[in-house]
Amino acid sequence: MDDGDGDSRRPVDGDADGTTPGRTSGSAAPGWWRGRGLSRDLPLLVGVCLLALLVVNAFVARPFAVPSGSMENTLKPGDRLVADRLAYAFGDTVQRGDVVVFDGTGSFLPYAAEPSGPRHWLSEVGLAPAGDTVFVKRVIGVGGDRVTCCDSSGRITVNGMPLDETAYLFPGDAPSAVRFDVVVRKGELWVMGDHRSQSRDSREHLGEPGGGTVPEDKVIGRADWVVFPVGRWGSLERPAAFASIEGTGGHGNAR
């Protein structure tokens, strides 16, 4: 019934679509979404996600695949690990016992040219395999340390202190079949695989330029997590054995 105010169906003080200010229709979408279809927005959402992934891989955490058994049983062939790229970014230094991912160009690969080109940049952001220049090993000695093999019990010593490696050394392996006595230079690292009999590590490069050590600035990140396969999910902790050699020297005392 018309009550004398004209057409009762006419919106009062409202928008042209019949809604009243301050009220939202139950089916109304946010303003920025109105008139946009899924097919139009999907590329944008994919692009944003891809950009976020690139930033994370390049500056925060980068995934790597373990190619060999040199770090068994800590890491197995086919494991996917995540390296924390910020672990040493704010003044923290590499610690003995850390598992690190590093670029071996100039140390383990003394005559290799520095990687460049599109494939290198795709690798840097995790969109291509890391390639043959990237290694993962455990840090045994840092700058200033004297690392030797072996004492009368067959153990590696760091600054004269024997290192108990039973927590991570591959079962049945000796600490080293190669005898050595090195003083790690400032800014360098002495690294070894946990599966010593299958690891080509600092010992393999004793006679090469650099004497087998790896520059700290070649470290890409600290391996902190195993994320695949699911049954091997877990974090990589620094073994307690390295606490026994804290305070014995290192971090810049050698030249």
C-alpha cells in the first residue's frame, strides 16, 4: 500500500543499488575485488607468492638436496635440507660443530671459475639445482684452531683437546685415515664429512692452495633443518662434544 510518500520500493537516502550507507549486502565483495574474476586475479596471486618465495630463498632460507653419503648418518642421499642464510648475518660467527653449506669455488675447487650467468642466479634463489660447486660439511676447526689427527687413542684434537665424535661419526668409521696437523688461518674453516671414509673434505685438499680450508665468506648458510622425506623431519643441533673445546682459542688468533 502506498502511504503517500511515493513508490514504497524506492531506496531512501541510499546508493543507486538500493543499499543503505553503513550496511553491507550479504553477498557484497570488498571494493577492490568487485568486478574482478578469478582468472584475472590468479596470475597476480601467483606472482606475489613467487616473489615472496624468491626473497625468502635469496635472503632468509634456501633449500638444498643432499647428493651423496659424505654426511651420513646425519644427512642421507636424497635428503632435502634448509640452510639458514641469516645464521651469521648479524655478527654471529661460524661455530665448531655447525653443519654448513658453502661454495667450494677457490678452495675445494681451486681452479674453478666463479659461477655466473642466468643459471647461477636461478640457483641463488633456489629455482635451479645448486650444482657441483656447493658442498655440505661439518665445521671441525675455525680460524686460530690447531686441528690434528690423531692422538694416541685415534681421536682428532682441537687445540690439544681430544674430540669425542661418537654422536655423529658414521658407525665403524675412524675419525680419519689421513694424518694431518694444521693451523686454521683467520677467516677460514676446517671442515669434514661425518662419513669420513666416503668424504672428500679438507683432508683431500691439504696440498692445494688454501691447504684444505674454506673461507668463511663462502658459507651460504647453516644447515638447520631436514624437511624431506617426512620420516626424517628434524633440526640439526650442534653436538654437545664441541662444548669441551670452547675457550681453547680460535676465531682470529691465527694468521
